[in-house]
Amino acid sequence: MSIYSRGNLLRGLLLGFAFLSQTFPAEGRFLQDDEKQPSGEALFKKVWKSNEIESTDSGDGLGPMFNAISCVACHNQGGMGGSGDNITNVQILTVLPRQDSRRNFRLDRVALEMLFEQSAKLHPDFKFKNSTILHRSSSEIAQYGNWLKDVFEFKSVAKTTGFESNRTMIEERGRLLSETPIYRVKKGSAKDRFTIQISRRNTPSLFGVGIIDSISSNDILALESAQKKKDGPVKGIAPITNDGKIGKFGWRGEKSSVAEFTSQACAVELGLSNADHPQARMPFSKSPQSGKQSHDISKSEIKKLVEFVNSLEPKPAKLPETGNESQLLQKGQEFFNFIGCAECHVQTVGIAQNIYSDFLLHDMGSELADASHSIERKVHSFYGGREEVEFEIKNPQRWQTPPLWGAALSAPYMHDGRADSFHDAIIVHGGEASTSVEKYRRLSPADRKMVLEFLQSLGQESTLDEKSNPAAHGWGPPPRKSRKGRLVRN
């Protein structure tokens, strides 16, 4: 993905709604004949509009902040409910505290108090957390545009690839990371300066989420326990949600059920307020809470949506057509296991067969770090009116293992869509997966090809045809390099 300038990023946000309206206008129109009692599928395809009052409530429809105008606008790869291309990535706005003399972010109490105090003037969400969604558009486009200008019009923009800049990356990984950077800009005076970061989240596939929802928490905790007992770097941690449950959904396991995931997506991505989640606030609002009391989508409609999403079957792996193809795919899976991919991408978890995930959080290294949602400010009230403030610091390098069933239909890969192919996705792994990456690199081109063909069989036909371009899949000859050692595109 190309590097956008500050101006391009701002223009992209301002034009987001216009683009989405032109790109996905027909996805929901042909199934809106019965608006009084729409099915879950019809709701998933529905094109929502601003100031649209439903018969079930007195809501105002789409927005005021939104990223898309329908569910299917983002979830469409490989069929309705699939993942999304990078154009549908969610953008996250994060604030980070001042840096010390070594350019490390200060995480002491004084710096964090100042961070939340100053950044709350930029957006009310920053009163208690250091990240919020940077929406593509708003029904109040003029005011939102002025706010965006206030955020992005600074003297300099520094680009980095993680929580801290890393200049020692291997060349190929450096190219992949630099094509999807995390943007950072400075805000405030020298005394109270803080950093603004813009990062991305790739739209996940919804195929098979009903089965994932039914996986026992004990099955996931058993995998965590087994990894702790083993030698080696892989030590996953079960994600725990705010309500104390095991998280199965979201790139960091933020939600424990499809119902929670769906209600939040309706509110955050479409601005559809509901009984379980308030809609996103306007960034220039002075109110600490959304003042809207009515709902844009009812409990029964959310329930229908959840039932439909739960009904989306996982995409099965391709069945080999010949004995030779079967042997090659089996050999590819053996290499997949040999290099260590299966330690995290566990084939079967509880009732979920051929899912290839452990649903644990793993340290993926500083190059994949993203400080969004890594700091929370919690205020505890006690009798007598006394308040106590504490800060929770989370590891910005941990990500939940995504399921691989149907993965051949889900490109691009990784949490921000920085990898266009399976080969690229493997290469950018770091941290606990570094040993596996090195083993993959040491495989012969033919053996590496079998690993990639095995992955390519998960969800669609294998590309075992010798006429296919091997370089596109990462098993061809090394790419050309310039005198400075940088990769050169052919």
C-alpha cells in the first residue's frame, strides 16, 4: 500500500463517504422491499441513510459519525460476510505522552495525567482512553472537516513503523512495513506536547464466527497452559475482556461474543445507536457522553443480525483432485507444522475443526507494535467523595492469532492489511514467531512453495499449476536490489 502524504490522508477522510456511496450503492437496495420486518440478511445488506427514522424507534439512522453505509460494504471478500480490502480499513486515532531524552514515551503518572488532560480538548473520548476511531465521514461534514484540519495541520509529520522506530529491519520486511506506516504528528507546546498516531485495522472475515462463539473458554485456557509448560518462545496469553470473559473477537480479543461484536460494529462503524452500545460521539462535542437517548436499530434487529452472522459457515479447504495434489498439500502442511506455524495456528480448538488458531495473544515484536488502546485511565470513587486514578498499560506488541480457515479469500493479511500475500504475512512476523520465520527462510524454494500452496488451499482452489507466476507467491528468485540495498520493483 502506497504511503499517503498528510494532505492525501486528510482528503481521503473528507471524501470517504462520497467514495463509499458510489462504490457500494447497490449492495442493499434490492432487499429492502419489506422494511417493516427485515431479515438479518436484509439488515446486513441494507444501505443506511442519515435522518432515517425507523418504525421501531425514533432514531436518526446513519451517523453522525460513520465509516461505511452498510455491513456488506466492508464485509464482502469471498462472499457476503467476508473480510475487506485495505480500502475499508478502520483508522484509529491514538495519543501518546511526551518522550524522554532517549525518545521513549514517558509512562509515569505525571506525563499520563497531562496527556489525558490535554488530549481531551481534542476529543472527549481521550478523557479515559488513549485511542478512538478516526471516522471516514460525518453527517455534519463541514464541522468534521474543520476538526480534521485542526488535527492534521502541523509543521512536520514523522513516519515510523511501530511503538518506536526500528532502523535495523531486514530489507524485505522494511519494505512491507514502510508501505503501511503508522503516521505520527506532534501536538501542543513544548511543555505539554503529545504525539498523535494514526494506525489501521483490517476488516476481519465473519465466516464461521458462530462456531467460534461456541468454543469453550476452557479449551482456550488449556492451550495457554500447554504453551506455558513448553520450552521455546511461544507463550500465548488468553485475552480477558472488561467483563472478565475470554475474548474471541477483534484483533486483540476485545469482545467475547458475536452479539457484543455486532452491537459495537453497528454503533461505531455505522453510527447506529442501540441498547447495548452508544453511537460514536462528535469529536468536537463538549459532552462526556452521547446525549442521544433513542436508538437507530432495535434489540430485535440486532438479534436478527447476530443470527444471520452466526449462520455464515466457514469456508472449507479445497479438496485435492488428484493423488499427487493430495500428497503435495499434505507435505505443505507438514512443513507448516515443522517450521512452527502450528504452535499458534492450532488446527482444531474444541468444536472448531480446521480453524488454525489458538485465540491467544502473542508478542509479535516491536515492528508490529501499535500503541492504540494501550493506555486506559480509570477513576475509582470511594465513600466521602474521594477519587483515585490509576492507569493500565497494555502491551502494544500483542495480537490475537487469527483463524486461517478461508484465509485464501481474506487477503490482505495482518492486523492492518500490510501483507498482500501469505509469503509477505509470514515474513513480517516477529517476536515469538521469529524462529519460525527463520526456519521458513531456510526452506528450499520447492518446500516453501508447498507451504504456500497449503495455505492457498484454505478456502479456495490451490494454484498448483506450474504456469502460475511463482514470484507473486514469494517462492521465486530473490528480488533485485539497488546499490543501497533497497528492494527494486520489477
